[in-house]
Amino acid sequence: MQLRQQLRQFIVDNFLYGRASGLADDTSFLDAGIIDSTGVLELISHLEQTYSVHMEDHELVPDNLDSINKLAAFLKRKTKQRDAGAIHNAS
């Protein structure tokens, strides 16, 4: 399953109770009332556990977390940084 599909499935299952209608990849979770502040914490926990990333306080902003597209782009950057760091540390 592709990253966007995985993220969509998590959002639908945990915040939309299985109803995905109207959820586009660029739908703002906050503007649409899909995720509240408690939901953001649940989302962050899921991202850290599922994708083995550590989120810094300065990264917890809507530009990184407020839609499927933003989440996917953020995770791609984070995993790329993580993998580059692992390669650098192994040298």
C-alpha cells in the first residue's frame, strides 16, 4: 500500500469512523473539523510508531500535519533525513 493510501486509511479509520466521502488528499483536517488537538496527538503517536520517525516540537505545525498531502511530504522528508543520518553514522 502506498504512503498516501496508508495515511488515508488511518485518518478514515480513526477520525471518520470508516466514512471517507469528501476526504481529498488536500483536505485540511483542521478546517474540515476532522482532527482536533487530541487527535493531533494521536496522529503524531501513530506517525512516530508506524514510520519510525521522531517529531521535533518545531515540526508540529499545520504545514506538516494538516492534510494527507502535507503528511506524505513531511514523512518523505523525515524518512529521507533519518536514512541519510543512518548512512552517515555508519561511515
